[in-house]
Amino acid sequence: MSVTQAATDEVLIARIAQGDRLAMQVLYGRHHVRVYRFGLRLVRDEQTAEDLISEVFLDVWRQAGKFEGRSAVSTWLLAITRFKALSALRRRKDFELDDEAANAIEDSSDDPETVVQKKDTSEALRECLTGLSPDHREIVDLVYYHEKSVEEVAEIVGIPENTVKTRLFYARKKLAELLKAAGIERGWP
Amino acid sequence: MMALSKKMLEQEPSEIEMLLPWHAAGTLNARDARRVEEALANDPELARQYAAVRGEYEETIHLNESLGAPSARAMQKLFAAIDAEPARATGSLPLSARIATFFASLSPRALAWSASLGAIALLLQAGIIGAVLMKTQTATFQTASLSTGAPITRELGAAAPSRALVRFTPEARVADVTALLDSYQASIIGDAKGGMFRLQFDKAMSQDELTALLGRMQREKFVNLAVAAP
């Protein structure tokens, strides 16, 4: 069989398990940009994010035979990416996964006064999205950009489904607070 | 419905409020999507919150899309690493993967033809069996008549498997008949006069055994008559 665009991700994984490099190229072509962007939003460093991609897809090459198809391939890829990103962050001496570090990251973005000067709500919103804590940023990206369901986010992040819902709600509340501090009212909350 | 939205941050969010982001992304199941739609239609405050969610959704996509793409270096590094991996033993795939691979290997046209041929074969088989049943079961009730040409002495030597004549009810389906034959370990060896089928059991039975068995068979839902074959 030739590997065509019509082949599903699951079929590609089955072929990768047999050592099919072409199938690997097709799968890489389909998913590497989203994997890169998800990783980049977590590690905030382009070089590290590029290294992550190689590591993630090399894991896919090695573990394809163990993929059971209980979740979508894209969900599996994002779960591996998250694991690799957190490992990379732990290796970085200047980063610790606690609230203090999260606050430090928030400080690296523009302060509310700078944001409000941009006078552009959309741009301010993007700035505030960047200023969220890693946990909040991650869940916002998974739901809005990667279009993952509650169940899939729970699987990727490794938390209960109810926690997924409440975490996103409080991420949105935090976002609203940042916007309000920047002088932008959206009618909620 | 107004209770669904919360004005104050201190209040716990409602289930519907928490589902708004997934509704915006279109990843809710049909039931939840309907619940959210109904709530939005009846709660202006929730609708305002949803407008904010839509804005977050759009800007999150915009933000991620602006991140660009990785350089070709990442791919080169990956395939260099793959080349350095030990050669993979080409073991057999799990059955599910083999089935998925097989169907994926067929062109849509081949797949459509295979399905059509399979359906035609099934229809033909069902038609033939159905025709035989219909033909034999429309006859009026008749008892099996004793063949005048039958020998009046028993055969010597190894006992032959017992046989019977059976008439099935008109509503008996092929599956019912098959199940019945299986349960009695019998097979149809020909159709006889008057809608009776000639059955052969897989063993020889004494007269008493056969009588008891046929009595039991006679009481089956899909059997009109069961008598010993001459």
C-alpha cells in the first residue's frame, strides 16, 4: 500500500510500528506544527521547542507498536509533548514548577499599563493570554486551539474531568482580571 | 435560567458556564451542545459571557497561529535519530491493525465493489433458502405416508442413524430452523411430500429414545409435526 493522505493516523501508526519511514514522514507532516506550537507555549523557547519535536516523534517511532488506539493519535502526541516539555523545564535551572515560577513568567510579559497603551482589545487579549500561568495557558490552548474535548484534556494533562472544567473556568477568570487591570471591560464577569 | 450565570466571581460556576469554551470550540457532544444552546437562548447574561468566550477562542487561535513553524532542522534531526535506531524486527501486527491496514489499502472503488458483491451474495443465499421454505410451507397439512416399498425387515450390521420427518411452522425463519437442527444434532437430508423435511440425527437411537425425542421436538415452537421416518 502506498501511504496516501487518505490514510488515517491510526493506519500510519500501524505502519510506523512496522518500520515504515514514509508513514513517519506523513504523520510528521500532519502534526509537527501543532506539536511545536504546543511545546513552544509550554517551554517558551524556540530552540527547546524544536528539540522537543524530535524527541516526541522519536518516541512515536519507538512506541508505535504499543499504541492501542484508545485515544486519538493527536491526543497521544500532545500528551507525549507535554511530558517532554515538563521534563525539559525541570532540566532548566532557572525554572521551577510552582506558583512563584508562574508569577515570574507573568512578570516577563507587559504590565497592564503597557497593555492598555496598545489600545487594541485583541492585542491586549493575546498579551494577557501569554501572561497566564503555565497551567492556565496549557488548558486554554488545548481547548481553544487544539480543540480537545473535556475527556481528551483530562487524558493529556492527567487530571479528572471536573478539574479540567474548573481549571479552565478559573483560567478565564484570571484572564478577565488581567484585562480589567489593563482597563478593558468585556461585559464578563 | 438567570441562575445559570454568575454575576460574582466568588460564586461557584454552573455546569453550563463551564461548558461554554467547549461549545465555542464545537467539541461538545450533541446533548451538552443542546443544553448550552437552550441556556444561551434564555439567559442574556450567559450570552454576554459566551461572547467573551468567543473572543478568547479567536485570539487564542490567532496567538498560536502567530507562533510560526519549526525549521527543517527538527525533521533532519528526527530522521537522523531514526536512522541510528536498531533495525526493527518486522513482527506481525495486532489483528485490529492488520484489518485497518487491509481496508485502508483498498481504493474506494474496490471497497465499494467488495461491499456490493458481498451484499448480492447474501441476498442470493437468503432468496434460495427462503424460496425453498415458502414452497414447502404453503402446502396444506398432511401426515407422512408410509412407503409401501419400504422393507419390512431390519437391516443387520451397524445401526444406521435415526431419521425423522418434520414439518416446520410457516413463521419459522432460516435462523430458527438452523438453531433447532443444531440443538437436536440433526441435519436435513431432503424434502419429502407435503412440506415435510427428512431429517437425520447424528446417531442411531432405540425406538423409545426416538419416540421421546420426537415428542420433545413436536413441542418446539417452530415444529408442526415430527414423526419417525420409515
